[in-house]
Amino acid sequence: MHGVKILADHNIPCVADAFHDLGEVGLMPGRDIRREHLLDCQCLITRTVTRVDEALLAGTPVEFVGTATIGTDHIDLEYLRQNGIACSNAAGCNAEAAAEYVISGLFAMSQHGDFDPFALKAGIVGYGNVGSRLYQKLDALGIDCRVCDPPLQETGESARDFVDLDEVLDGCNFISLHVPLTRDGRYPTFHLLDRERLAQLVTGSVLVNAARGEVVDNAALLELLWERDDLSVFLDTWENEPLVNRALLRHVDLATPHIAGYSIEGRLRGTQMVLEAACRHFGLESGWHMTQLLPAARSIAIEAAGSGLESWRSLFRQHCDIRRDHDAFVAGADFDDDRFAQHFDGLRRVYPDRLEYERFTVGRRKGGLPDKVLRRLGFKITG
């Protein structure tokens, strides 16, 4: 047994097994981690629910922080840099899952709200790991897309044609947010959609936030929904998690508890990425690998003949019944704060298995959904 002592959020999949070869692994709820728990630890493995800053780390021997998440807004990176503490996140680990979840939400809302998703003009705000994958999937489906990403546009590193946010809000009726949470710099995203920008949403718009809750002013959104019944809203992320705005929870069309990226692959990939970073930092090796835990591929049968909207809805519903997630979440809307916080975290901790498209084989009738589109989405074909 090596000498590294590790404290990890108990909700990170397989974290004890993954880090076993590096040393002693302690587990506890991420929201409960305090400085006193780290006084003899060299390694902290966490998620977004733990604020990692001077108050947590000062006077501890922690020399490596890994977060099994794509975002780092919960970490004071400057403090870590100044104090020589290495840090690694899992950028892109659940990007595929999050993009697929947005597709599931879109088609589920289209049935409930009786609109045609193929007739929408999409505006993707944020063209990073998730936004770029969502673009590829919408493009495969033939849904017209615009992309807004001022920081990326400024670098000139992408050949994509970009538009500004006002053009997205004024010209698109399906808006999906995939930006990091930032409060400073030239392009802060805190309340990116504030009261004024929310008011720009065109009639019949579909709004999705699977980025960070604070990207949308939740109070202003609730006020807008009280005034307008033409909007369809899907929120996976919320301000003040886990104590989300319960009135807003009841009012949106689709509500899920920050689980867009919670595929089996996405969650295991997060563990794998921070494990590999920790191994590099400490000069150690681990015999654990996520591929040892992936279940067998699954199949989907499309019952509806043809390539119409109902066949697409059937495909995405069989892949991921997002209404199940919505119903489970909203069932706690009347709980008091303590019970609701437990409800929110509990749904994330015991989330049912969800596999990504590439783990599915689609069987269908002749003349059904186009092979080319299914393959571009990532599915395998049979029949």
C-alpha cells in the first residue's frame, strides 16, 4: 500500500476502487467536507458541491485536487496556483451524455407541447465540449443551428461561423446554454440571461439550461413564465442547488436535478480522468479502468413505421425516458428545505443506469429512420 491519503466525495462512481492502488481512501458526502477532514490528506477528489478554497485547504497537506466534473467554478484556482497545489478536472467527460440528454428533453417537450422540433431554428450558446456535440447531433437531424461563443470566436481557432447573443435571442426559437460559469473578464456568464435578455425570447421559444444554474436569472425566468404561456423551458441546472426555486420547479415544462451528464460512461470517465491525473502527479499506477465496468450493449426497436416525428420520439424515449427523471424530481416540490436537499442529492446518488448512443443497436422496419442519420448520431444499426 502506498502512502498517499485520499479523501473523496462518496458520490463519485467507483472512486474507492479506482484510487485503492494509490493509498488509503476515505469517503464522505461532498457537501460535508471541511478543513478538519483534510489535516492528514495529500489528495482531495471532489465534485461541484464542494467549495475548494483557502478556507478548506489552508494548513492542510493537500497537494493535489481532482474534480470529477467538467467545470471548475467551485475551485479557487488562483489560490491553488499560488500555493503550489496541483489541480485537474474532467473536461469533456460527460459531454456526449449532456448533448444526448438535451436531445431527449427537446423531443419529450415536443410531444408534451405539440410542436415540431425539426421546424425549429436552434441557437447554441457555448461551443465547447457539450455545445459542439449538440451542434453535430442537431445538424445530423437536419435542425438549423446558429452558434454563439464570443471567447472562442475571438481566438480565431474555430472555422465555425458565429453570431452574437442578441442574434440568437431575436432569431432562434430553440436556445440551449452550454457555457461555463464566470463572473469576471470580458465575457461573464453569471445571469447571462437576465430579465432583459429573457424578455427577448421570441414567441413559442424553447429554452434549455444544462450549463450552470446561475447562467439564467431564475427569479426573472419565473416572473416571465407567469406572464407568458408560449414558452417551453427545460432546466437541468438551477440557482442555489440543492435548494432550488420550488415555484420555478413546478412551472417549467421539464425539470431534472443536474443529471444531464449522468450516463454510465460519463460518470466513469470523470473518475478515470482524475485518477490518471493523480497517478501522474504522485508518480503512481492504478490497475483500475472504467472499461472493466461497462455493461453489455443494448437494443432499441422502433415500432412506428416510417421516419416521421413519432418514430424519432420513440427512439429517444426508449434511449432515455426523461419524463421519469422529471416526475421523480418534481415529486419533492412540496418538501421542506432539509428534506428537499436530501431529495435532490439522493436522486443524483441513485440515478438509474443510462448508456450513451454508441452502446445501442437500433432495429427497425424497412423504410424507417435513415441509417445515415442514426449512424451520425452514434447509434449502431441492425435489421
